[in-house]
Amino acid sequence: MLASILSTLINVNVPLAVPVLGGVFLALRMKMDSKPLLMVTLYILIPALVFRTLTTAQISRDDVVQTVLFSIFTMGALWGIAKLLSRALRLSEKETAGMTLVATITNCVNYGLPLVLLAFGQAGMDKASVFVLIQIIFVNTGGVYLAARSHFSGLAALKAVFRLPAIYATVLALVFRSTGLSLPSSLDTGISMVAAAYSPMALLVLGTQMAAVGAEKADLSSRRAFRTGLAIRMVIAPVVSWLILLALGVDGLLRSVLIVEASMPVAVNAVILAEKFDAAPKVLSRCILWTTAASFAVIPILISLVRQ
């Protein structure tokens, strides 16, 4: 077991840490804003990755159905747990909204996909693709609702979804896959090159965002909310994910990938929503920083466990 954890640390965490530290350097020393990198990632690299993955992925219809059910049940269960814990700890309404974001929005894209690729290979990346797409859609619909129900507009959320290039890449990929169409080899090679740039760029973005979060002042009056968020992401989420997968009868590589993806630290998108709708953004900033830092120790253990 110990040998497996050390092997994961060396073969997965060390390669991940290199571009992340590069992003931290760019943010702290070069004063680089993450927004340009984020725009390239969101509007160019992710659509290329989604199209390439969905057109070539070795994933069955059962995998898709099980992933969708898992996503719905897991997000619903973690939302309910966040609400119950917030009520038991008498957190404020704003902190409760923040905890629901912590519980449901994971960094399964910028952090999770590169990690899955290193830990489980391309087959793992294929299995993770559906879960990631569901998360992308959820952040722009359910995430908005959780951050501020009083400001929520169903039409606005729908418009936000259709502003995402990944949605159109998904539709196009499904058309190609269902009809048997294929791109000319030269164009397919170009898209593959762009998709291959996703992992290092996503980790650079993660590094720049972590540096920005680290610059935020800690809100000492919200320690209970912070500790609750840390417990939900690092302890409760893996346990809940495992129980739901057990109930659904999911096993093999798909089970391993989904547990790891659902146990990722809090995504930066959560604090963006929290700042926009005043849902305890300082608490979420601390949760992002410390869940990401803790994940470098927790995730190797989790990967070793799911591989057994």
C-alpha cells in the first residue's frame, strides 16, 4: 500500500506539480492574470478536447447512463449534506450557500482531467469525459441557482450554457459518432494537437488561480464554515461517491475514475459565483486553497485504494 502511494506521488503528483508551480511563478513574479489563459482554455482547448475525446472515446451507452445517474445522485446527496451540516452548525444563509457550492462544484476539469490521464491513461480520460461535461453544464445552471436563488433566472442560466463552446463541440461530436462521419486526416491532426495542449495549459491556469486565491485575506470569523467545507470535499465526498457507485453496481475503471473525479478539490468557479452573489467568497477562497493543497496528499491515497 505504501509503495503504491509513493509510486502515485512520484508518477502522478510530481508531473502535475511542475506546470502548477509554473502558473504560480507567472502569477507571483510576472504578475500575470489568469484570465487570458482561462479564455484560451475555455474557448479553444476544451472544445477541441471534448470533440476529440467524444469522437474517439471507448465508452459504452451503459457507461454514459451510469455516469449521468452517478452525477445526479452524488450532487444531490452532497447538496443535502451541506445543507444539514450548515443548519446544525448554525451557519449564516450566505455561508450555507457557499457550502452548497463547495459540495457540488469540483475542479474535475483543470485538475481532474490531467490527473486522470496520468493515473489511468487515455482509457480513464474517456471514462471521465461525460462526468466533466455534466459538471461544466451544472456550474452554469445549478451553480448559479445555489449561489443566489433570489437572483436566479432560468433563461439566463440557459443562455449561459449555450455560450459554452464545449456544448457545440459535444453536439458536433455526437453527430459525427452517430453517423460514422470522420474529419480529413490533416484537420483531425490539427484538432488533436490543440487538444493535447489542454493538460499543461489547464495546470498553468490552476497555478495562477491558486496564487490569486492565496493572496486573499483569511476570514477568521468563519472557521466553522471553512472546516465544514474542507470535511465535505476531502472526506465526505469520497465516501458518498463510493456508496452511490456501490448502489448503482458500477465497477472497474469507470468506478475508479468517477470516485477520483468526484473527490477533486473545490473549483475556482465556485468562488467566482460566490463573489458575484455574495455567498461567503472569503470562506470559499480558503476552501479552494486548502482543499487543493490537501489533495496532493489525499488523492494519491485515494488512487491507491481504488486501484486495489
